[in-house]
Amino acid sequence: MNERLWIHQEIDLPDEFDVKEDKLFYRNIDLLKLAKDYGSPLRFTYLPVISNQIEMMKMYFQKAIERTDYQGKYSYYYCTKSSHFEHILKKAIQSDIGIEISSAYDIDLIRSLIKAGNITSRTPIICNGYKTPEYQAGITAMIQQGYCSVMPIIDSKAELLYYLQESKGLAPIRIGIRLNLSFIAGYDRKSRFGLSAEDILSFYQQEISKNEKLELSTLHFFNEKGMDNSDDYWNVLEEIVRFYCQLKRLNPKLTTLDIGGGMPFRSHISSDFDLSFLVYRIISTVQTICHEATVLEPNIITEFGKYTVAEATGTIFRICEKKTADEFNWAIIDGSFITHLPDTWAIHQEYPVLPINNWAKNLKPFILGGLTCDSADYYPNVPENEFIMLPDTEEEQFIAFLHTGAYQEALSGFGGVNHCLIPSPKHLIIDRNPNSILEYTVFSEKQNSEQLLNILGYH
Ligand SMILES: Cc1ncc(COP(=O)(O)O)c(C=O)c1O
């Protein structure tokens, strides 16, 4: 059965969902009460999910390492760009992880976390992405100031040349280098990231190996197609590990393979992707190829963004009106997909969507419409004609989009001006105190018109 046409009586909801008195509860949170108490549209972030996700992933790696007697160590890094908020970072780093950053202002974010005592100057920081002069200067300043665990990942020849120059005045530094994946047959994405395999080998031999201040410890890649368990993913991983072995033979200081992000989150209610098997296969693939090449297995780093944060956040909308147009049943939400969940529009991302109330009513198929004037502001925004099943009632109706915590605020420019002046919604943070009691904090109110007009120069 097409998942979007599910009938709730016929599908088992996963453990974190519950329906009581015809209302949806998510991780024991009464979503109708949230909608009524705080209004809609409403973004809510339930912080304990972040710790759970990290702990689960560490456990999967630990088990795979034990099962295969893998000789390398595993380190979890959180990729800040998937959600930069302080409450997210503060929660994530409680699980003893490293942080992966990607731009100049991220350096200030790190400094702010250090200043507040949330991390120390020893917390591992990986500096990824393209380095503008401002970003490069920020990284160098941190290294000079004794942040011993800051490691730049070289993304271009210009950046490598910069460190070859700059390293003269620095204490020895560890660097990583990003491998451009376009040399791999079957990797059909355009990729501007990193250096080619050929360039890495020749730069290592001609420059890095002769520079005693630079230690190339890490090879990094990021398969942007994600860890989807497809043949393509495994082919790419195998090629990269073979390249790692080739580089390791030249460079004994190479110890670590940073396999990037891409661990999936649950984007459908019934997703049952076996992440522990995926992790086991990653570890055993790396191990097998290293054994064949008689090369020591590398330490493994991951930089999981969406896996860490997506499932911690949900977005609640109210249905303003139901109407029939263009032969379809439309349900107009009190928000916008383009501005509140931009990935639904930009990359046709799907999320688990469920009605919050009226569960006893019969269901009817609808397309959800957003408030902007843009004809593309609807969901599901997929080429096929697909629908969301909503209770067939004229009573007040709320719906929840779940697992929306990655990238959406940043892509929609949280707190800025959005299409058709649709305001950023109220954002609520939910945590459990040491006695497991739920605590609610309003992080930000719904943007008001004065704030928007101010940005636009109407003082
Ligand atoms: C270099 C790098 N690492 C990690 C990530 C995180 O990816 P994901 O959110 O898919 O885990 C990204 C995302 O763009 C990235 O560019």
C-alpha cells in the first residue's frame, strides 16, 4: 500500500507514537495540548532525542567493532550546519562527541561554547568546507591559541598552499584532506569538493611529506547521496578504502578515515532501515579491504547531521480551511512549506505526517497547501499524485510534521524575511528534568510584523 495513503487502523505506529482519546501523543507529549497552549504554527524540539540518537549510534559502532575485532577506534562528530542552535549543541556535546564546523562564523560559535564552559579547548573540532580568508584566519588563530584538537580538512589546493606557508610559524598541526569523489566510476554527482586522488598523492609526496610541521592524519570524503545501503554506496566506499590503503603505504602518519555524514533519519512513519546492520557493513567493508592490502585499519570518524537532530523536532500546523479546487481536495495550513519546511519544496523531502486530533473520524485524501502565493507551496511535493489522509470533519484540525529538525531553520533563514512575509513560527524547547518531568521553554516567539518591517527598512 502506498504509505501516504495509509489508514491508521491498518498500520502499527512506531513505539514513540500513541493515540489516546482520539489524540496523537508523541514521546508521551500531548500534541493537541501543545497546539492549544502555545498556538500554531509551532516548532517544538524534544531534546532527549539527541542524546538517544548519539548513544545508539555509538553503540552500533561499538558492537560492530567488537564483533569484527576491528583494530581502529570510532569517534562521533556532530555537524553544526544541520542545526546551529545553542540548545542543540549543548545537548549533543553532553554525549562526549567532537564537533564538525563549516564556516567562519562557526569559529565564533565554538568560542562561545568554550567561553560558557560547555566545551573545552581540548574538544575535537574538525574544520570542514571551503575556507575563505576569514575562516582560515579563524582556524589558524585557534591553533595558535593552543586549541590542540582543531583540525582543518583541506578542501582545495589553495588551502593546502596556505597551510604550507602558515605552518612555518605554527606548532606542528594535524590536517585532514578531502577526497573528491568524481574519479570513482558510477559516482554521477557533480562535485566541487576536495582534491582529486592524483593531486593528493602528488601533494603528499612533493610537499606534505617534506614539511615537518604538517601531519596528514585523516582522509575525508562525503558521499552526498547518503548512506542508503545501495550498491552504489558500497562501491564508492570500497574505492575510497582502497585509496586510503594506497595513501597509508606512503604516509605512515595517516591513521583516520572520516566517512562524513549521510546517516539517514526516519522520513516515513514506517521506515525500518536497519542502522546497526549498515554500521556493521561499513566496519567490515573497511576491515576486509585493509586486510587484503595488509594495512592497519583506520580509526573511523563520522559527521552525522540530520541523523543527530532531525527526529528531535516536529512542526505543528492548523488546517485553516478545506476546499476543493482543480479536482483535488486541498487543506490549507496556517504556515508554508516553502518557508517553514523548505526541503519539502527544494529537494522533495518527505516527513512523517499525522493528524493530531479527530482520530475516530473517517479519513479522506487531501493535498496540503501553504499560505504563500507560490503554486509550488504544497505537500506532498512529488511528481506522482499523492495525498495525505486527514480526518473527514469540519471540526478544528491540527497536523504534525515530525522529524523536521535538520536544516529547515537555517535554510529558511530563521528570524529573517521570508516569502510573502510569512513569519518564523514560535519555537518551543522541551526537555526532561533530572526527575524525568517534562519542562517547556519558549525559545522564540512567532516573529511579529515590526521585526519583519524593521529588517526591510521600515523604521
Ligand atoms: C562535509 C559534510 N559533513 C557532514 C554533513 C552532514 O550530512 P548529514 O546531515 O547528511 O549527516 C554534511 C552536509 O552537508 C557535509 O557537507
